[in-house]
Amino acid sequence: MSRMEHDFIGELEIADDVFYGVQTTRALQNFDITGDRLCNYPKFIIAFAQVKKAVAMANLKLDLISKQVHDEICYAADQIIAGKYHDQFVVDMIQGGAGTSTNMNTNEVIANIGLEHMGHKKGEYKFLHPNDHVNLSQSTNDSYPTAIRVATYAEINDLLAAMEYLKAAFDKKVVEFKDVIKMGRTQLQDAVPMTLGQEFATYSQMIKDDIELLKQTQKLMLGMNMGGTAIGTGINSHKDYAKTVEGTLREVTGFEYTTAPDLITATQDTGDYVQVSGTLKRIAVKLSKICNDLRLLGSGPRCGLNEINLPKMQPGSSIMPGKVNPVIPEVVNQACYAVIGHDVTVSFAAEGGQLELNVFEPVIAHSLFKSIHMLTKGMKTLADLCVEKTTANEKVCLDFVLGSIGIVTALNPRIGYENSASIAKEALQTGKRVADIALERGLLTKAEIDELLKPENMLNPHMTAEDRANFK
């Protein structure tokens, strides 16, 4: 069974079991680019349905549509918000036309859901029209970016939850590793002692800092250009529409959306997306650095640092029996590299906008959603399959400290830099321990050495005036 639908280009035959129409069908023919379709992004679909519902509510308040048309649009939107009909959103995420195909896919699906609910056939648009009713008071150029913002705000909430989850996993290890003494390193060289708990506390703090930054950046998504229609002048909309739809969108979403003070600027300015993408890149860079550290600390087991045991998730080689690789940090590294690449895409797309509209918002939306999804999944994967199951090799950590040249730094306040440098040189040449050389030279007593090398004295600020008075 099929039906005929038309637009100003001509007629097309549409399968009667689908809820989209002629313009969606043209988009399917024109844009087979990524294979990544709207239906893969349920929050975006829901966001668009929320926008259409808010618009219908505003149009009713302004007496622009009948109560029946309003009710059917809201009914259809509510069905979509509840998770139904998502398979009807079939357009490729990357498309020409600045998002028009996505907007029309939404308009057509809502119209046809409403028509069936009214007892009419799909395509009988004289009763409920995709453009004249569902798209009333709008252009793609204000409804599409507003839907992107609504979806991005919601997606960021998921990412924030994942970041808190990973932070909590590191916090557990901070407590578990609080007494594990190890060597800190700078430039991959021995530095001074610390605890493994302090090292993991750094990862927790890095994530915490980014959580706070992301919360601030997320607020940018609460601005919108609804009411601007085509280029921001508000052509074809009621004089009170922009303010009215601001209130109804708040009511539908529960978020405090605000109409931009200058809709012409807001229609072409994609700077907020650049800011969000930049924050996602920062998170990815720091998360990848953490993964690098985990892989390095777990390197070995015989010929690396081997200070921590990463969980054994799978055999690591098709040729080397017994080899196990740090596959979870590795996969998160790669997700982070992809996010960094998406930021480059967003930057180019934002820069490429011309005059009153940026036509490249589809690839911006696609890049933002992909970045958020990959970071969200990456955070949870790292927490569950790596951090939670990581253990410490306490003896290896302690042996590194006792055999390190770096602990000579702890003797500096009492014996001075020159003596310390000389001891370090001899230790490197002979393999002797720093404490033994200081004792042999009579620079310090064993009791003094033991005091200086106590963990609490090496791990925290402790120099006193008395230390300097005893300087030898």
C-alpha cells in the first residue's frame, strides 16, 4: 500500500506504513552520507518534539491555531517524547539545507500521527498540515538550533552524571591507596616521594574541576533564537510570539530557556557551540592524560613500572602467550582522540557560516552529540572495567622509594644542595642507597636520617626554622 504526496518539486509515492512524507523521502534520496540517522539520537528527537509542542501551545495562546489542531500536535509530540515513533526519524544527521530535512521529518511525523489519531489517513494534510500547522510561526532556522540546544543540555546532564561516577571510583582508590608510599616523577625521572592515594586524588580533582566548568558551559545552551524565524527578523510570526514561546518551552522542558536579546545575531552566531565543544575537548585531553598515566603505572609486569595492577580483561596477543594489555585505558584514549577531532570539525563548521545563517549546524550537532556520547560511555567504562578493579603493588612502590636518588631532596634542608648533589652523583655511580652514603660521610646520624625520611616528612610541607639552624 502507498500514497502519493507532493511538494513544489513534484509528486512522490510514499509507503503507507511510514509516518514521514515527501520531504523526508527526498532527504533519504539526497543524503546518504554517514548512515548515522536521527533515530540514533533519541534525546534530539525528544527535544524537537518538545519544541513543536511548545510552539503549538504558544500558537494557541495567540489564537493562531484551533484547539483541535493544538491538541493533535501536542498529542503527537507527547507520543514522541514518550519514546514512540522514533524509528520514523530516518534522515541522515549530516545533511544539506541547514537542518531543513530534520525539521520536515519532524513536522511530517507529527502531522501524520495527529491525522491518524483524528481518524484521517496519513497524508490528508488539509486537516493537519506539516508546514501550515506544525511549523506555524517557525523556520528551520530557529526551531532546529533550539532543538539542538535542548538536546545538548539534556545530553550534558548524562555526561555530568558519568563524570561524577568516575570521580567516585577514583575517590575510593584515594582511601584504599592512602598509605602506599611511591616515587613521584617529573619528566619520567625520579622526583620525590608521594602516596599512590595522592596520585589518584589528583585524577579525582581534575575531573571535579571539569565538572564545575561543564556546568557553567551548559548554561549557554539555555539561550535560544525562537521567534527569529528565517534570519532573526521574525517574519511571519506574531508580535508576541517570541516571548510567549519562551514561556511555553520552559513549561514543556522544565529548563529556564531565554530568548536572545538580538535574534538576528543569535540566528547566525554559533559561538556557544564552539564553547561547549571546547569544554568537551578539555575534558577529553585531561581524561586521556589520566589513561596515559594508568597505562604507564601499570606497565610491565617485569620490565615496566608495575606500581599498579590493571584488571586483566582479555588476552593481549595472538602470538605472545601470557601477554595482557591495558585495553580499557587504550579504548578511552581513542575515544578522547575522536572528541578532539570533533572539536576541530565544530570549529571549522562555525567559522564557515556566511551572512545571516550558518548552514553547517547539522555537522556541529552531530559532532557535539558524538563527543558527549563517547565521553559519557568512556567515563563509565573506565570506572567499571578499570579503576574499580585496579590494585596496588605496595612492595614495588616502596622499593622504588628506598632505592631512589630522588629522596636525597628530603635531606636538602639539613645538608644543603651541594652535599645532596654529591650524594646523588655517588649513588648513581655506585648503586648505593642515598641514606647509606649520607651516613658514611658523617653528614647525618641514623636517627636524623630516619626522621627526615619518615613518610609524613616527605609527603607534606615540614621545614622549620630549627631545620635551618641545624644546617650542616
